[in-house]
Amino acid sequence: MKLLIKSILILLFLSSSNLSIANYYKDWPDGSICVWLEERPKDKLLLFENKKRNLNCFEREDFHPRDFVYEPINLKMY
């Protein structure tokens, strides 16, 4: 009986967590998806949303991915 209750609770927890992840970008406008893809072109959820909505953000003329180059700042404290 305890095993049944535990398995039901685990199933409910997992099913509710999947729903919250799946609809994260649902309310975002199409332009926002493309702007964020400029910032994070390898983000899996953004790429999935781009494909799901058939946005083709990477083929737009105004799409310019940001090339982020990390440059450490050398600060000297006196």
C-alpha cells in the first residue's frame, strides 16, 4: 500500500513539473523569441520554440547573433 501511494505521488510530481517547463515561452511574442535567440543562440528551449512556431529567426535580415567574447578585467586596488 505504501509503495502505491509513493508511486502515485511521484507520478503527480513529475507530471506537474513537465507542464510548467513546457509552457514557459507560450506567452512570449515572436519578436521576443528572436531577440533572445540573438543573445543565446544555443539555448535548447528557445530553439525548440523557434522551430515549433516556424519563426525562422536565423534567416531574418535583422537577426544578428551576439558574439560574446569573455575578456577578464584586470583591476588593481591600492
